Amino acid sequence: MHTTPIRLGLRENFGQFSLLVLVNAFVGAMVGLERSILPAIAEQEFHIVARTAILSFIVVFGVTKALTNYFAGRFADRFGRKHVLVAGWLVAIPVPFALMWAPDWNWVVAANMLLGVSQGLTWSTTVIMKIDLVGPKQRGLAMGLNEFSGYFAVAGSALATGWMAARYGLRPEPFYLGVIYVIAGLLLSLFAVRETRHHVAHELRVHHPATNDEKKLTQGEIFRRTSLTDRNLSSVSQAGLVNNLNDGMAWGLFPLFFAAAGMTLAQIGILAAIYPAVWGASQIVTGALSDRIGRKWLIVWGMWLQAVGIGVTALAADFRGFGLGAVLLGIGTAMVYPTLLATIGDVAHPAWRASAVGVYRLWRDLGYAVGALLAGITADLFGLASALWLVAGLTLLSGIIAAVRMNETLA
């Protein structure tokens, strides 16, 4: 039973908040394991030529992570945040071993199914727990710090695996890091992280004398509000889907596009790291900025800047041009990513907030699957550059939809 006084705020819960930032860094590092080298493994070790087949691992990852996100929000409300977090790390245990020793591509796809489940449980829960701890204020900063830790770790892990692959080979050495990530994440979650549901109860008592209709919302009503009927929540959901649609394309096609332009494996590793590194580091600034200037226009301009970054990459032919495209894409994504989550915190009532986060992350991470399929099919039919331009156009359109449909949500 929780006996110490409950206080909301980042400073008031700095110890637990910092611990969750560290845990999420290990969550992100698990995705970074694959970021620079898995497409090369598909081509060089398993001799897969079709872009759609190569990107199958992202499709499976996106679908399983999206569905798990939805249930993670519901399970977090029902069973507690910590139990869901620990379960996510337990699911991750086989992943690095499967990637090390996979005898065929189906093993890699199966490993990504487990990785998707694990990411859905762990990343969703760290988001929910941080929103629980900080309360109504500084949500943008809290989400910026959360996403910074995760995506900066994605970049660091991608850089490390690219370097190890260039030095030692594509397998198994780069995936040894994954064993370390799983052990560290599981032990911290099991023995150091504390449950945060009592912070939600405290927020309800102090800040939200909740109305009965808010408390009685069914899961179906929450799903409809977040997906369709609430102008702000549904705008956030579509922007999240398109954001990860272009991230799925970048994950799967950028390494192939760079290789076709003559980049070495080491250069591809650096380029694969620049985008999430800029994205991760910038979120500390953009998340806090959204607490000061509002959410809407950071989201709109962020989507438009992402479209420009993808266009620059499509036009580039050398390392410097690819690097510039990656920087622009990273800054644009940083403007959007923590701000979308902070908007959910603004709009959703604490009684059903975790479930709304789950619905949003369902749509957002379905973008991985949609992006990988759309980009893979387009690349196979019309070439890599055509796939990049199609995704850039969709990203531009998403920003227009948010500009027209969304209201400012910062109180």
C-alpha cells in the first residue's frame, strides 16, 4: 500500500521519472539494433531482392506493436502499469538470440513480431507512467524527455550496430548488445520502478472532480472519440499514423537508397543514426516549447518539415545531401512526436487517458506497416525515388489536415 504523500510534477517525482527515462532508453535501443543492418542482412545473407519482402519485418513489427499498444493502455488501467512494463521485457528476451541465429528470413520476421509486442507494452507504459507522474503541467517536457531517451538510444544503437557490422560482420556480434539491453531493462523494471496508478487517483481527486459520464465511457466510446469523433484526438491519430508511415519508409528504404548511391556500410550506419539522433535530442526543446507556445502549429509545421526532409533526401546524391535530409526529417519529427502525446494528455480525461494513449499509439504504429507496404510496393513498381516522393506528399497532406481540423489544446 502506498503510504508516502502523493505529489504531481516532474521535480516532485524526479527519481522515478529519471528511472523511467533510463528504462525507455533501453526500450529504444532494442529497435536501434535493427535500424542500420537488417535490410543488408536480407540482401546479403538471405538473398532477398524484392523491396516488399525485405520490408516484411517492418510490417510485422508495426502491426504487432500497434495492436499491443491498444491493449497495453487497457491492461495498464486494469492490472497496473508496472506489471505491463515487466511483461514487455519478458517478451523481449528471445529477440536478440533469434536475430543472431536465424537460419532463414522467417525467423527474423518472427523475432520482429516479438519485438513489436515488447515495444508496445514497454514504450506505451513508460509514456503512461510519465504522464501519471507529472500531472497537468509540463506534459510536453515530460513527453520530450521520454521520446528523447528512446530515440537517442535508437540512434546510438544503430550507430553501434553499424560500426560492429562493418568491423566484425553482420551477425552475430552486433546483436550481443541486445542481450545487455534486455537484462538491464528487465532488472530495472522489476526491482526499481514503482507503480503510478495512485498518482492518477490523486489527480482525479485534486484536479478533476470527475463527472459520471466521463467515468462511464466504454472502450468503444474511447476508441471512437480518439479515432474519429473528437476533432483534436482524431487529428492527432492521423498525424501519428503518417509520421510513422514515413518512419517505416525511412527505416526500410533509406539504407537501400543510400547503398544504391554508393554509400558504404559504415556511412549507412552514420546516416541511419543522424535522423533518430536529431529527432531524439531535439525533443527536449520541442516538448518544452509546446508547453509554452501550444501544440497545434508545432504539429502542422513539423509534418511539413518532415516532407521537405524526405524530398531533400530523394534529390540528394552524396553523403552531405543525405545527411541534410536526415537532419530536417529529424527536426520535423521532433516537433511532432512529443507534442502529439502531450495533446492526448490535454484532451483525454484521466479516467480514460491510458486507454486513449493506447488507441492513439495503435493508429500511430500501424503507420509502420502502412509505410513499409506502401513504400515497398511503390519501390518495386516505380523505383526507390518514387516511393520517397509518394511518402513526402502524404506527409505534406497530413499537415494540411491538422491545420484545418485541429484546435489548440493547451489550456
